[in-house]
Amino acid sequence: MRILLARHGETPWNAEGRYQGQEDIALSPVGIGQAQALGRRLADVRIDRAVASPLQRARRTAELALGPERAGMLTLDDGLREIGHGSWEGLLAGEIRERDPELSRAWREAPDTVLMPGGGESLQHVIDRAWPALARAMDGLGADDTLLVVAHDAVNRVLLCRVLGIPLSRLWTFRQAPTTLNLLEGATPDTLDVVRLNDCAHHTPLFGEAVHRAL
């Protein structure tokens, strides 16, 4: 089976470099345009099932990617929510560096060791809920079927780390830009291969910089 693993489009907080985590922030006009571009790219692609995070930035991206004729197939899975940043949510990256320099440095240099302050999550918490969500989404699909999953930066990264067989400490060694596409293929979650990684051809030239700021 084929899995199109996408990230949501840009939000105002992404553009500002503000950590959003599980805050339910809507897409910006730029993010809507990115999701519409993804929809044009997928218009002729057969999609047999679509699952998204319930946060509106992911849900709306999925709806626009599917288009009005297919949006009704979308289901939501709470296991695909973004990492909970705890007391970092709503803060700019620079504010976090000033207020919590050691933990901020650890998040960039050893992210697998970090438990987000103020009741937030760790990357292990995220993979422990996101991997079963991916398995649920794949369940019952056939060899020729295509699944669209729309989630978030940290969620996509931990899923890709597991598929690639690399530790969560290597989380920052690849990018996940707004409405990026990752193509995975395989019969079961444990036999998936990565075919495409961080493909943003629908809105960014080959040597353009498709970036995001904060999660």
C-alpha cells in the first residue's frame, strides 16, 4: 500500500516562530494556498482512505488536499495530534531560549531526552500514540490502496524516524516543511519503506527553501 504522509500548511504562529503544539491554531492565508496547491497535486491521485489530526490546521489541510468531492471520506484520530509543548505553547522560540536556555538547547541537541515543561510530552510519548494511529489508519487496506495521513511536524518526524530505523535523537536531520509530502510503501507498519521525503514540489522550486519556524 502507499501512504501519503503530509504536514499541515503554515499558520500565523509558524510564520512568527511561535510554538503552537496542541493549541488549535488555524491556517494562515499562505497555509490555505499551500493546502490548495497540495490538492491540485493530488487531484488525479486515487485516495482510498484519509485520516488527519483533529487540530484544525491539519484537518483543514486534509480537506483542501482532498477537494470537495472527497472531503467526506476524512476521519480524525487523536493519536496524530502535535506534541504537547506544555508551558512553551504560545511562546516565541527566542522567548523560550531566554526563559529556559538549558532545556531549549537540549531540545535542539538531544531532543529524545526532553520532557516538555508544564505537563507537556516527550518524543517517546508522541511515538507511543502516533504509531498505533498509523497502524489503525492502515488496517484493512489492500496492496494497491492509497492512504492520506495529515499530521504535524513532530508527529511526522517520529513516524519517519521509526520507519527509517534511526533514533529519535536524529529527529532534526531531515525537514518537514508546510504541506510537505512523504511517500511510504509497504504491506504493514513494520515493513514500510520511505520512497519520498519532504517533497514540496507543489509550492517550492527544487532549490528553494521550504522552511518552517517552530512546531
